[in-house]
Amino acid sequence: MNNFHRQVFFIVLLLAAMLPGSLRGQKNYKADKAMQREFENYFAEAASQYKLMAANRPAGKFPKTWFPAKETYEWSNSGWWCSGFYPGSLLYLYEQTKDTVLYNEAMTMLGVLEKEKNNTGTHDLGFMMYCSFGNANRLAPRPAYHDILLTSARSLATRFNEKVGCIRSWDSRAGDFLVIIDNMMNLELLFWATRVSGDSSFYKLAVTHANTTIKNHFRPDYSSCHVVNYDTVTGLVKQKRTAQGAADESAWARGQAWGLYGFTVMYRETKDKTYLEQAKHIANFILKHPNLPADKVPFWDFNAPGIPGAVLRDASAAAITASALIELSGYTDKRTANSYLNDAAVILKTLSGAEYRAKEGTNGGFLLQHGVGHLPAGTEVDVPLTYADYYFIEAMIRYNKLR
């Protein structure tokens, strides 16, 4: 690509990224003003919760979860895939409240997190670095943030395999190449890197990964398997299975939410209608599924044994879905947008109600209760989760921007 074409490519991407989602269906929607006021008032309480968490945090550690029965935390180091959500949530809440205690805590955590920019052993640098440093850069751009994010994108790109056409998720035995649906969420960092650098290679990696994922992760009904194992020599699929879902052929709820959010981002960044249609199909699978409860908070797996009995719900899957639906609504016609926004509002009303929203001063400072991390492994089961909080806050902010 010569300099002229590189500049044209950069300008087109920049303009595409600037297009507001609200140009279409959203501007015709009548948001629930009472719920918007409730969210505006709730941000101060949420800030209080996160200051409680900060006061209990050991130096250099990131909150992972809280066990209500034992009233104890579980912490992680900066290399845990969720490390970016805590500073990201702090920055979202600071943006809403202007409480500098939150901002200062976020800055402290960014200092601990920065070294992960060189981590080539994880596919989760989008979660870790873009949800944290990306928000910091959005609020107060600095050259240092630019460099950290660009280095992170370069580290993520090292995990791409040209033969497979994907970014490796989990390292495994020789000859295997594991890709999980969650990896769609890390592509946003690559699009940012192309926009700011003019280097189209990041963009191409993201598009190639998304296209391979459409081809191999999704079933005819637009549900997604969790893990695809590729042959590193031929690039062909060796196996489709689950790790965190109920069964290889089931629809793990958070996996469906990751796919919905990821392909919505793909359309935003490329304006390729293939991705818009994919996102709409995934939304339809989730929202029309016979096992989706009326309050729109899904069971941890749409095919979990025992439905509709005493099967755990997953607040994290609900929060991710709500945030994705609000953005997706901006890219559709009025009727579809209204439907998505009404469903997102039901989810947010449920999550902000007594069953899922923790009382101030409880839950270790986490906002939401009843998340399911990895039920088959027996870890993070029916507990608060940092990513549930992050996307819940994001969804409330997005809903409040509907005027």
C-alpha cells in the first residue's frame, strides 16, 4: 500500500468510525425517562460501591469476585483476562459522577496494568487494555496511552495464524489451534490501531478473524459453539466443543452475548452489511429463544439441563446483551430498533431491580449479583463478576444517551 492509498484508507476508516449509530432507528425511540433518571441517580451509589472495593483492595491486585457466603474476595494479578474491567468501570463511573477518587484509583490500576502491553501469551488484550487504557485515552488523550494501546495491538497480532485465519485464543498442545467465540471482543483494539496508525494490517487481521468465525463457529440457527480447534498445518476444523457451556452442541449464554456484541462492533468499524446481518441473526436467536425468561436474563446456558427449574441465570450475559442491543439498534430500521431497545430496557430494569442489584455497602462493592463464570469447572458460580459490572454500567450509559 503506497502513501496515498494508506492516507485514503485511514480517512475512510476515520469517517466510518465517526458515523453515529443514532442516525437511524434510535432517534425515533421514546426512552423511559423515569428509568433514565433512576440510572442517573444510581451512578453515585455505584461510585460508593467501587470506593468500598478500592478500600479493601490489596496493593497491586485486581478484584475478581466476591463470595457472599464467606464474605471474602478473590483477587487477581494484572495478567488475568479480566484485569481491565475494574479500571474501565472506575473510568465509566468517574465520567458520570466526576468523583476524582474513582479517577485516581483508575490511574493507580493503569500503572499496574501497563506491563501487559507486551503480553503475547493471551488473546484477551482487547478486554485488558482497550476497556481500561482505551477509556482513559477517550476521556483524556495522552501520547503514553496511544503508545500502550498500539503496543498492545502489536502483541495481540502476534497470535494470528495466516493458515487458520484466526487469532489463537488458548495456547495448547502442538498441532492444535484453539479459538473461542469470546475472541470477537478483542478485535476492537485492532480497528483502533489501524485508525490511529494508518497501518491496515490490524484491520485485515480483524476482518479475517471475523470471517473465519462466521464460517466455523456458527450453526444454522445462528447459535455459536464455544471452542473451535483448528489444524495448524491444514487450517481445517478438527473439533467443535465447549469449555464453559453445558455441552458441545449447547448455546452457552455468555458466548452468544460475546458474538452479538462482537459482530455489532464489526459492522460499526467496517460498515460491511454481512456483519450487521450476522449480529441481527444472533440477536434473533437470543431474543426469540423459547428458553429465554420473560425478564430477559438468560439461564447460564440456553440448553442447560433442568430448564425451567432451579437453573442459574447469568447476569453477565444479560448485561453484555443489553449493551450490544442498544448499539445495534442504531444501525437498523425504526421497527427493529424499537424492538431491540425495548428488550434492552427489560434487561436493564431486571438487572437494576432487587434480585440482581446489590444493596449499597454489600456484595464487596460489586454492583450485580448472580453471575456465572465457569460452571463446568465449578469456578465463579452465582457470584458477582467484574465484566458483568462493566457492561451493566456501559449499557446504562448508552441507554441514558437515548433522547
